[in-house]
Amino acid sequence: MRFDGKVGLVTGGGSGIGRAVAVGFAQRGGAVAVVDVNPDSAASVASRINAAGGRAIAIAADLTKLAEIEAMIMRTLDAFGRLDVLHNNAFGVPSGLQKGRMARVAEIDDAVWDYTLQIGLTAVMQATRRVLPMMQRQGGGAIVNTASISGLFGDYGIAAYNAMKAAVVNFTRVVAMEYAGDKIRCNCVCPGAIDTPLLQRSLTTIPGFADATIAAIPMGRLGRPEEMANVVLFLASDLASYVTGAAFVADGGLTAKTGIPTRFRN
């Protein structure tokens, strides 16, 4: 699996899955734009890649702002001259909205709802919309969106996140259908419980949540960002040349179960 001569752009590339994707893409010969709202995080990942002999630039961007989405794409083109792979991965909730992030539907904070859909869905559409003409002119490309098993099934207390990720899954399918004739593939990956800063907030602040989460996963552990990156990189690569419109689940078997308790005793 190689990306020699190809250019990728990874949003949310300063940590977690995005960082693992950016590093993995560069290790396999690609040049990469590492985009993150935290400039220090983006710079750290880009420096690591460049120090290892790869090619990377760091871009600080707030993806709730259209102008900054457009700027990150133009900076990538200015630096590398093309764009072959877009990984729409960024998501996070600002500290000011953390208190209202978890709530039942009747108590949803409008600001949390609006921000979640803006950063997790609208920004995905806006970035995708702007790279599609470039990929058409180049003769093809690959887009990989980070969705979630929370876009396939429901969770308690995070309706905005569930709705947003479900929309990402179906948006992925529409892009795949409409642009298959242009040799542009669009897929999404649906992670389960992955050891990222986003999940760690819940694991460390909600009593019993960490143990219950691990117990629900047949593989008995959290996924690693690098394991998700491997799926993303496969979908972005020529090895997945006949794969488009797919929602790839990688969750340690979490959603393979009906939820009915085991009939066997230890």
C-alpha cells in the first residue's frame, strides 16, 4: 500500500486517528497537509513526519469557518500542486460547550447541537464540495470520512453526535454515487471505542463508564488510533479501487452482538 506521488489532506490531524492517518500516509510515500484547530498539534505532527524524511505541512484551521476551509485547501495546493486524498476527520467540542454535550433529547443545548452539526457535518460537505472539481480535473481521487458506529446505532445522551454521524454516512453514499463516473471514490470508516482524547474525557469523568465500555467489546480492549488509520489508508489507496460508498465498521466486534447475554457460563 503506497502513496508515492500523491498528496493527502487530513483534518483533525493533530491527534488521535487523524495523526495516525497523516503519519501513515507519509510513511507510505505521500505528501500530507496536517490540519488542526490547534496550531501546535499540527506543527508537532508535521515536524515528526519531516524529521523522518517525509513531506508535510502544518495548517491551523477552524473548520466552523468556511474561509478557513477554503484556505486550508489552497495552502495544500500551493505547497504540493495537487490533492489526491481528503480525509474529513476533525471533530471536537470546545471547553465552553462540554457541560451541555451530554443530555437527553428534551434537554439538548441548542449551541451544542448547532456546533456538532457544523463541525462534524457541514464542514465535511464544504471541504468535499471544494475538492471535487479539483479531483475531476486530475482524473480521480479518494475521500474518506470519519463516521462512527454512533451513526449506525443509537447512544444515550449524545443525540447530536448520533444524528451528525448518521448524516456523514449517508452523505458519503451520495458523493460516491454522484462521482463514481469521475473516478472519485468516497467511503467512510465507522470506529467503535478508540483510545483518543475525545473518548478519554468520558472514560475518565463518568464513573464506571470505562469498565462497562471494555466489557461490552468482544475483543476486550479499546481500539488504537493506528488500527483505525490502517482502515482509512486502505480505503484511500489503490487497493480499494472497487470500493466506494461503503461504511467500514472497525469496533472490536462491539456491534456484532444482539445485546442478549451469553448462554454459556465461564
